Amino acid sequence: VTIPAAELERLGVLGHGNGGTVYKVQHKRTSKIYALKVVYDDGDLAARRQIFRERDILRKTDSPHIVRCYETYEKPSGDVAILMEYMDAGSLDSLLRSKGTFSEPELAHITRQILEGLSYLHSLKIIHRDLKPANLLVNNKMEVKIADFGVSKIMSPTLESCNSYVGTSAYMSPERFDPDANGGNYNGFLGDIWSLGLTVMELFVGHFPLLPAGQKPDWATLMCSICFGEPPVLPPGASDEFRNFMECCLQKEPSKRWTASQLLEHPFLIKYSTADN
Ligand code: ATP
Ligand code: MG
């Protein structure tokens, strides 16, 4: 089934991002609710490049843990839009702010789903490169899905550097700052694992783990602590399995990190896996 753009009614704004806006829309004929991400023709070149990249990736992916794309639009005027499934509970970032921190069993449930999505992406040779709470969306069934592929990268089989993204994010792994430091042996997939580790730790402690609670990120300080500091560790009270899981993600040396499919077998996830999980 195709959904013509003219049959969509805008109900409100779900979020703003780099040069784009995400709307809550309703398909008038079926009354179904969707999310529509739009980049207007006057958006800058970087924003346009990002939405085309996101469109290309979402058209390729088919996983219960990647946000689903139903249609893409390109108007003669130059507006580009992607019609996605609506994730009615918002992002993990907004959930953290509204409901507070997550317990270990909740985090095991969330983390398993993110890892299912990541191991699927990595098997397609796609690196997300911007994994963080704001880019992980949730619905009322507590299904967690990876979204926002604007800076993702599809690795070609050639020996190409995957470090071409010049943007910055606090969740970036140490090797992203200096890929040559580890002998050019940089495996970009493991950068997503570092970001996952910081994300899960943030959901447990309630603030970005490389900064004290309430402190505004100052980029220079943050970069120093990522590159020269010790990786963050869980506070007292966390279980041994959880502590070890974090260590498997937050190794500064990428080759020491576990892959997504290895982490899916980690005791932390096994411990909390039940029939209803
Ligand atoms: P940024 O550059 O700030 O990360 P972006 O332009 O890349 O933003 P997204 O991260 O895809 O855009 O979306 C921005 C926000 O819009 C999300 O954090 C989320 O709150 C909301 N949003 C995006 N897609 C959906 C969706 N499918 N369902 C519900 N909300 C969504
Ligand atoms: Mg985003």
C-alpha cells in the first residue's frame, strides 16, 4: 500500500533536530498515526545529505528493533520526508526525564532490544554512529527501537576509513577522536558499543556518566575525559553482572570491547531473561 503525502494530516511536532522537524501525522483514510520527518528545501546541505542517508538505510532495514519506514517523499520543491512508525512513548531520553532512572531488570530488557537492533545493523555493515538516549525510541509495549540514521555509515568491502563523519557527540568513543592511535586498526562497529555503554549507564545513574550530575557539557573537558580519563564505572549497589557488562562495553581500546552478538550472550542479559522479557 502506498500512502500519498496529501492524505497525511499534521497533528503536532514530536521533535526538532539538525535541519529537520518530526511531526505526528494521521493518515486520513485509515486514521493510523505515523511520524513524519521532514527536511525542507531551504535546509542546509548537511541536513539534506543526512536525510537522504537516513532514507537509504531505513529502506534497507527490516527488524523489530529498527524504527520502520513506510514511505519516503521528495517534492519538486525539494522537501524530503520519511514516513515512519509512530513510537508513542517517545525517546529513552525523554522517558529518563519524566519517569526517572531505570532498574537493572528494566535495563536488561531495554539493552537486549538495542543489541538485537545493533547486531542486525552490524550484520548489514551499517554503523549507527550516533547512538544515545534521544535516538532510541519506545512504544507503549516497551519495545525499544533504534532511530535517527542521519550520520550512519554503510561500510563498503574496501579498506575505507569509517571516520569520515566530522560531527561531534558526547557519546563518541575514544578512537573516533584519533583513529590512527590504534594502528589504523579501527573497527567502527565497536564505536557503537562504547556509545551503548554510556547510554545504558546514563539510564541507570540518571545523568551523562562522564560528567557530574547537573554539569553542562563543556566540549574540551569532555574530550579530555573521554580520551585521557578512565572509563566510567557503575556506582556501588550495581550487581556484579551489570558491572562486568559495562566493562565489556566501555573499554577504551576498541579491540577489547565485546561485539553486539557477544553481548547478547552476556550473563547480565541471561540473568534477567524471563519468559515475559
Ligand atoms: P537530532 O539531530 O537532534 O538527533 P534529528 O533531526 O536527527 O535530531 P531524530 O533524532 O530522528 O531527528 O528525531 C528527533 C526527535 O523527534 C526524537 O528525539 C524524538 O523525540 C522524536 N521522534 C523522531 N522519530 C520519531 C518517531 N518515529 N516516533 C515518535 N517520536 C519520534
Ligand atoms: Mg536525534
